[in-house]
Amino acid sequence: MNPSTRQPGDQPDVGEQQPGLDGPPLARTSLDRASHRRRDEDWLDEAWKTGLVLIVDIAKGGRALVRYASSDEPALVLVGADAAPEGQRLFLGVDPDGVPIFAVDAPLPEVDGAEAHTLRDIGDRLGPRDAGILTTAAALGNWHASHRYSPRSGQPTTVLEAGWSRSDTQGTQMWPRTDPAMIVLVHDGVAGPEGACLLGHNVAWPAQSGVRRFSCLAGYVEPGESAEAAVVREVREEVGVRLRSLKYEGSQSWPFPGSLMLGFTAEADKDQDIVVDPEEIDEARWFTRREVAQMIAGDHTDPESGLKLSLPMRSSIAFYLVERWLSHT
């Protein structure tokens, strides 16, 4: 269906906005963005009266309030317009029940039975509707927070199109942008528990509570470069390893503050020497499937340092790539 003709409440086309359930956690959404409504002020005014509002605190990492039906079923706390704080209204879209959804960037109120969390904390456990709402609100809110002045004229900017554009005093418009970044799980192509993947520890990650985190290799796509070329370049720069093949696995937004993570897996010869870039990576090593499974279980200790080794949070595409590789035995 052409987005310009879809009506609020229509289900998104399969593959258009609702990836398969086995996709990256923050790629899941059942939210219809209804972009054709962003300039319809009359419709937006009526939608605000009947819609629901997510309060998101961008200054504190994009926190939002969450309630739990059980320990594994978090749901966003959405309020009616009468309970929403003052602030710029950002129209996020329409949910599968036809309810308009807005966001307002403001400090979080005290709500009985609710806790404040970010996407990092709970993104993987939210349902498709709430994952889409919070990911979009965080990404859009971060963009607004960094574009209060025009990068061209230096003039203050104001919000247009229900939060999807800003304009300076000269009428020059700007729209939200995301920075493309690649992330890759390098592995040796060997099946079974002794098959191995290459993970690195970033120099900016301190050990916390006796835990040292390892993750996939990642970096920004440079101007004039394809995502595939960025994968080859970044792996070579960060760990000195040459790849023999690579495969695209999926993407997801990572609004910290505004990246689009393009996920890949790649094969490489495990016998190559690892030469790390000390400005980016202070350690990189091969881990077997057996060791990775222990890391996920919280039961893998480095015999040399005595630190427990871990992976990134489950809401990250890095964890998704590692878990996907782990299951392909």
C-alpha cells in the first residue's frame, strides 16, 4: 500500500514496517507512522484529544515509564492528553487499534507501580507496538535536542510537521537524519561448539562490578563508502584481520544519539594474527560457541584477570548477531 493513501489504523504491509519476529529487537514495530498526517493541523488537533502520549525524558537518556504485567512483560505507560505535560508535541504515528500516538519530551512524573527505563534496559522485552514507539520517540527527541539552532545560519529553529521538521528564521528547513554505522560478527565458519567468533573490548569500556564486556566490531560508514566496504575497512583497521566473505543480516535504529546499525556476519581465517588499533580496541580474541554460551549464562571467568566476561545488552544488534550465530550450529 502506498503510504500516502494508507489511513490511520491500517495495518502496515508485511515486510514494510513489521519485520519477522526473529529480526533485531529494535527493528520490531507495528506503528503506522501516517506521515501524510504530519501537515494536517486540524487532524492533529483532534488526534491529540483522543490519542495517547508517551512522556520521554531525553535529557536523562531517553527514559520513559514502564509497568510490568509480569517480570518479563514490560509495557510503556501512555497517558491521555489531559495528563500530558506542557511541551512540544511529537506525532509518532497510529497504533494497530487506530489510536494516535504522540510523545512529549519532559521530566518523568511519579506514577505508582511504574519504573523509569531506557531502550538499552528493556527494548528487547517490549512488544512490537511499544518497541516502535520508544525507539521513534528517543531518536526524534535526540534529533530535536541537537538541532535547536540551524547548522547553516546559526539562527534558532522552530518545530514543523508535527515534530518531523525544523525551520530557522529564514525559512530554511531541516529534517531528521540518522548516521549509518556497520556492525559485524566475524566468525571462522566452523560448525559445532568449537566454532569461534572474534569479539573485541573497546578502550572506552571500563570493567564494571568485576565484569569485562566484549562485543562485535563496529564503526561508522564514511562518506562515499558502501556499508560492505566499511565492514572490510573497519575490521582491518581495528584488529588487522582480512575477511573472506560477508553477509548482511539486518538493521535497527540505535538512537544513542542517532545511528542506524547495519548488521553483518563475516568469515575469516582464525589463524591470522590479531593486531588491534590501540585507540579503539585494547583486546580482541576468538571465543568458541561453548565460551559464548557461558558468557550469556554469566558463567565465564577470564583465568588471567579473574573478571567475568559478558556480552552487550540484549536490546543491541550486537547481541542479536551473536545469539543468531550461536544457534546456527
